[in-house]
Amino acid sequence: MPIISQARAPEDVYSPGQDRIDVNVEETLFDRRVTATMSRALGVLEEMAGADRDPTPSEITDSVGEGVSYELCQALSKVVSADAVGTLAVTFNWSRVAAPPPGTPPLVEFNQAAIDVVDRVSAQLKTRIYTSRHLIYGIVTDLSRHPDDETGRVGVQTLIDRRVRTVWMDLRDTDYHAAVHCHDTGVPVRVQGSLTSPPGGQATMEVDDFGPDPSLMATSLDTTTDTEAPQRRDR
């Protein structure tokens, strides 16, 4: 069952110093971000299932940041446990317009032995006490930091409920410098943390993880040996 989504080359997304997101661009990028997240999450689960030991609680917790969830584990288990399915194989054929995002495997496979491990991951995720954790994508539009400050104030413009909003956050040195770099080079960012976005009020986030959008970090592939025109889609 092929699933085809639109693709956009990283260098065609935003210009350096972009001061506003483009809703049409963000809607196009949504497909690739979802596909990249699913690929990384399935890859992490496959690695856990193929290891010679059970994953540790710390490893399972870290996998959540790569997209692994209780719901994903349950979906895999339901498919592979069906009588008509011996092995579930998922392949990812990335558009030649943009290289595969880092950490995304081209193929993942799950048999019943692998699902036994996935079920153990699922059981731990089900019993975890989750804090409010959100994921946003956008561009850095505002930067403010005094020389003696330990943190810098950053504004990231994103879409919340299909509306353009600026989310404000305080970042420490390393993350702040990453924000400056992304702003200066026109690279979208991915931010995880606890989001507060009251209607009509200022949106803020307590940040757990900040960095360039991993689905757009890779550069375009060299296709000089291929006579076929690059396809602008992922599968």
C-alpha cells in the first residue's frame, strides 16, 4: 500500500532572516515531517527489537523524542498479530529533490519476535505519567539577548490550530546560538516542550529540546548520473 506525499527541497523552503512563515509552505512540509517522524520512530523500534537485550526504561523514554508512542506500538502489534500477516515491511523511497532526513532507515521489518519487544515497550509507555509535551515547527523571527544574560529570548513563528502564532521561549547558550544560526540561514526549527497558548494571549513554551528541523537538515542528493528528472514526492 503506497502512501505518496509532496516533497520540497530544503534550500527552497525559507530565505535567511525570513520574518514570517508561509502557510502554504508549512502545509507542504507537514507531509514530509510526518513521514520522517514515522520513519525514525519505526527505525528506533526495529533497533530495540533486534538488540540482544531488552530496552532499558531510559532508552524507552528517549525513544519518545523520536516519535515512538503507545499508539504506534499498539498499531504495529495489531497488524503483525493478525493471522494473515507473518512480517510487516515498510519501505521509504525519498524524493531525489531532497536527501533522506538524518536517522531515517530505507526499510524496517517486524515479525512476531520483534512485536514481543514492541509490546514490552508499549506496556511501559502505557504506565508512564506524561507531562504536557508539545511539538512545534516554525521559523525563528525574533532574537533578544543582553551580553550578561544566561538565557536569550526567542520568538518562533508557527501554526497553532491552523493560525499563525509567535511562541516565545527562553533558551540557554547552546540553544540560543542554534536559534541565531537557524535565523541567519533560513532553516526551520523543531521545538519540544510544554506549550501555553491562551486565546488572545501570548504563547510561551518551556523548552525541553530545540534544534533545526531534522526532516530538512540533509542537502539535496547528487543526481548527475540519473537522466530521469527528480521526483518531487516521497513514498
